[in-house]
Amino acid sequence: MTRDTPHVSPGKHARLDRISTDGNYLVVPMDHGITMGAVKGLKDIEATIDGVTRGGADAVLTQKGIAPRVHDNKNGAGFVVHLNGSTTIGPDEADKRVTGTVEEAVRAGADAVSFHINVGGEHEPNQIEDLAELTRDADRLGMPVLAMAYARGEGVDSTDPEALGHAVRLAEELGADVVKTGYSGDAESFQHVVESTRLPVVIAGGAKGTDRETVEAVRGVMDAGGAGVSMGRSIFQHDDPEAIATAISAVIHDDAAVDDALERAGLLVEA
């Protein structure tokens, strides 16, 4: 089993290198403004982008319209443009609609594009069609696709490794290059998810937990053979986004233990 993305063009390889380090990923999504509004960490998104990339983030992710606020502040990190969305105040947050094209992402200076799909959800059929169309367009232009493939829907357990394994496999079947999904809760169960695909698998963060909980989850995914994280609120809403990014980067890029990573970032609280 390998995490390497098979049979991709030189252009995709080059762009994947811009959003990763040695095949591992620390991506910080900050597309939440379209979903939740200008929440903590996103009003002054320039300062947040500067902080997380100084802390070791390989790439940041936003909607296309935020691109002018990204480039001057990302300290050489990569840039991913997200291409669907919805709002928490709309009629159905799960009904993600297309917000841009690969060509628009190219013009925005993207190194990759991303797309959200809820596997098992009411809108899965339309999202499958949209993701399949996106991967066709992206492949034509040598643009990597990060599929955010979650196990979500009525009667679906979003932490069940079988459901998560199905979600990541679907992403590979539809032509994605990297896949993000939920975390099953421990390294042992998450190994099944990683083994369900040849794509690099990264985990989402969700709502902010404690620093130790966040870093333990990162350690778990790496121990399971995963490729890193695509964590938003756990990082950008932290009181010190640079510090938590530093801790997470230490695990992903330096194989640090949890306590060592927290100490390196100045976040270790002695008992």
C-alpha cells in the first residue's frame, strides 16, 4: 500500500509539491466565511494566514474571492481554492452548490482545488456528478483535486471507519488526488480508512478542542498511515494560530510525539 497518487501528470506532481512537504499535508481551510460569516480568525484573515504559514502550514484554502487577501501573506505556502459552498443560515447547509470553476481557480493563483461531498447524504447524487465533472476539468489543466469526502447523512455514523472508508474510496473512484475525511477516533480504526484508497488521506478538524486533543488526533492519523490534516477552526480560531500550527507541523513533518510537539510550540501544560 502506498500513499503516492498514481499516474498523475508532471503538472499535478509539481502542484501537489506546492501544497505538501515530502508527501504529507498541513492544509488550513479558511473558506468558512461563506458558511458562517466573518467568525473569529477570519475578520483579519491576512494576519491568520501569516501566522499559520509561519507555523508550518503547507497550504491555505479559501474561496476564490479571498485570493487577493491570500497571496501577500502566505509566506511561500501553497494555495487551494474551494469550489462549492452553502451557509448556516440558508435552507439546507448540506446542499453545497458549485461556486467556481477550475479556470477561475487558475486565474486566482491556485495550486489545487477542493470540493465537498457528503457521502450518504440527501444531496450525494448531485455532488457525485459535480465532483466527477470537476475532476475531468482539473485533469485537463493538470490541477490537483482535494476531495472533502465526509460520511454524513441520515442514519450515517460520521466516525464509522467502514463509512469513512467508503467515502475516501469514492473520492479515488471519481478521480481525486488527495482526500479529506472525518476521523474515526483512534489510529487502529483509522487504518482501515487509509487502506481503503491509494490516495493520501488527511483528516478534518471540526470544532476546536483542547490543544492536546487536536495534536493527539494528528498523531493518530499519522500512526495509522495517513498523510496529515486539513484543519480549519481547530487552527484558525485558536488564540495563537501560529503556535497550534507549529505543534501540528511537528507531528506531521517531524514525526514528533504529542508532548514534544506541544512543548515545541509552547503549548505544553504541566500537570
